[in-house]
Amino acid sequence: MAWDRDFFYDAYPRLEAAFGARLDESLSPRDPSVLLQAVRELDLRPDSRVVDVGCGEGAYAFRLVTHFGFRVLGIDPVQRHLDLARTARRDLVTDIASRVAFERGTATAIPAPDASVDLVWCRDVMVHAEHPDDAYAEFARVLRPGGHVVAYQAVATDLLSDAEADWLFDVMGVVATSAEPRVVDDAIAASGLETVATLDLSSEWGEWGQEQEGAAGRALLHLARLQRDPERYRAEFGDQAYDVMLGDCRWQVYRMMGKLGARVDVLRKPGPRR
């Protein structure tokens, strides 16, 4: 739309305050608990076997145990994550601690027998997978018939330029093709898993984080400082740490701008639940 001087200087100022006030109203974004709600709706039995793929320090593995009474195996390729998760487990009550274990593993090499798992939980992992089709095939292998996957991942949108994606994905360890929605859809289809639901979260988690604790605003402020005086931070923390912090701040800002989106896929392995 071409710039309209009369609208810009006359009509728009008359509605600007009302427009701003409307934008101050929350759109009630969904928060990360939407993933736990997706699991709750599956109505799995207590003691169901669960694999938390890319478990990190164990936060969600512990939640899956305490919320639902599952038996959870958390897997991760990073030894530091496993060490911290095992340390955290020592502080839990015996009944909870006995239901969770941590082992080294990846999305394409899950240390579990065929058809032995009721739920695969996968959060923020698939963008790091070289071959998403192999990962979803591995999920299908370990799932029992009637078992489910609940997977969350960020995806690139058409608003993210190639130059922005090249730099950001390289710094953040993201496989560019694995962040393409089409590639994810094709990988799911090739695995034989059925799609129960796909939730498009868009910028909702970013909005929620900003509304609750100002997370996105703080990331934007940090981004401005990083870009205005890079040598201040490079000298103290090093080039690699600077680039990672810069990438993380851009990631949060791009999510708010709609350059990065997010999706939750709830999948099912065909067959009757055991």
C-alpha cells in the first residue's frame, strides 16, 4: 500500500491511542503446559513406558513422572546433561526417583527394544537432527501399536530470509532442512505414524514469556547491547560465547516477529493399544 500523507498525519493520530490500547490486551497465548495437556488427553495408564528424547537436565522427565505416574527413560547425547539429571534425581522422593532413569542416546538411536514404549516425548530436538525421517522411523520402531508421540519443534517461516537463517542456524546448531515444515511433514508420513493433531503455536510461547516475565523484551535489550559494543563482550567471554548469546537473543526476537514459528505434533502408531 502506498504511503498516504493525509492518513499518516491526520487520520492515524486520531486512532493511534485506541489502537495501542487494544494491542495492550493479551490474546491469551498458550504456554508450554500445552504439551502436558496433549499428553493428558491421550489418557495413558500410570506406569506407561515413556522415552524423553533429548531430555536435557531432566526437567520434563520429572514432570512426566510426577504428573502422570509414568516410568520414564530420559536420553541425551550430552554427558553433562545426564550427570545433572542424575544428580537432580537424588533429591527426589524414592517413589518418583525409582520411576525415572537417564541414559545416553539420540533421536535416531533410542536404547529401547522394538514395540516397548507407550509414549515418545520430544521437545526442541528435531531441528538438530540431520535426518528427521530416520528419527521418526526410530520413534515408530520403539512404540507399541497404539503408542503415541508428542513432539514440539521450532520451524522457519517465509519471513526468515536465507541470510538470517544461514547465520542463525549455523550458530545454534540447527539443520536448516529440519526446520522446514514440509520436511517434517514428509518425515512423519514416511515413518508410518498417523497424525492425531498438529498445533500451530506461531509466536504464542514468546508472547506468554513476555507477558509473564518480560523475556522477549530482555532479549531485545541484550541484542541491542551485543550489537552496539561487541568487543566489550567478546573480550570478556570470547568469540564463541558471544556468537551463541547473539544467536539466542535473535532466536527469541525472531520468534516474536514471526520469522520463527513452532508446532506440536501428536502422532500415533497404528494398531490397538495394549
